[in-house]
Amino acid sequence: MDLLSLVGIATKRRGDYFSQAKALAKKARTYEKLETMMEQEAKVLVNALRLKQIKWAEYERSLLDKALISALAGVYLGAKSAKPEEKLEKAWPKVVGDMLPPLHDFLNETKKSIDDGDIRIGDETSDFAENPKSWLGVLSRVIRYIANPAYSFFNLGQYYVQQEQGFKQMRRVAKLDKRTCPDCINYAQQGWQPIGSLPMPGQECRCYDHCRCYIDYR
Ligand SMILES: [Zn+2]
Ligand SMILES: [Zn+2]
């Protein structure tokens, strides 16, 4: 599917996505739980494709839906009780703009791997680990699209609220474990900056969706 078709489908389903994101956020209650739930869904989805329980078109549609709903649920959780529905509206262009282009490329790559026979549909190895070069790789990427971004979008929801409440400055706090990347260390070293001038965790840094920096506001 080309990128414009993906955007077209997403635009048509916007209202649906908003209500599903709201339901998902209420079920998950925290972004950590949201991430865990989506990791589980990633496994179910990739397995369904691998074991021929679903066709490619359904896989593609499902991945698109889950990626967008999960990101929106992150925003919803970040906004807490500060008019979260409004925050979904506000975040929508960014959710679509950030998620769809890489998702589109990833879907095409996976389709090519299947067509080239690098990964086999109907591969019944019971464990992903038995076939690490292929389905495991697909799964870990799917997790990166439907589970991990929840954190960055949770921060975005929080950011909208802080901005509304009149906070003027933000600072990035890096976790400073060995996975923290040089970009994140640099952002943290900049200290307090005008609100809106530092990127959300997971954006403009090398650790992308694995970034677990957080933001303080004042
Ligand atoms: Zn980083
Ligand atoms: Zn980080």
C-alpha cells in the first residue's frame, strides 16, 4: 500500500481511533501498562500472519490501526483529566506525520522479505527465537511501532497540559543508564530551556522509541 492510501485510511477512521484510544487508555491506566499490553498484541499479530491466520491486507490494516490507537492512547494518558479528548485532536497531525512514513516503509520491507522467501508464511517453529533472523526481527520492529512510541506520546500529552497551564520552561532529565544516548545526555545538560524548545523524549535522539528520558516543567 502506498503512503497516501495509508494516510487516506487513517483520516477516514480518525473518529474510530479516538474512541478506541480512549477505551484503551482507560483500560491500561498507565503508559507502562499500555506498553506491555501492546507488546502482547504485537506478538499475537505477528504470529497470526506467520501462521496464516490472517492475510497480508488484514495484517497491514491491523498494524496501522494499532500503531495509531496506541500513540493516541499515550497522548490521552499524558493529558490525564485536562480535557484529554481535545489533546487527541491537537496531537493527530503529529501522530500521523510521525508514525505513518516509517510504518509504510516497514510494511513494504516486510512484504518484500516474504515475497523473496527470506521469511516464510506458515513457518510453524514454535518459538520466535528458533528463527531469529526473520520473524523475531519482524516482531521486534512491530513492538517498536505499536508499543514503544506510547511513551513519547504520553510525554506529548503531558506537554500540552503544562503549556496550557502556563509553565514557561522545560528541562530534559536523562536516565543516565548505559543505554542513554549522547543526544539525550546533551539535552539534559542544557538544563532549563523555554517551553517547546526541547524535543519530546524519543524524538531527535539516537535512542528513538527506546528513550526513557522525562521532562520537568516550571
Ligand atoms: Zn536518546
Ligand atoms: Zn532519552
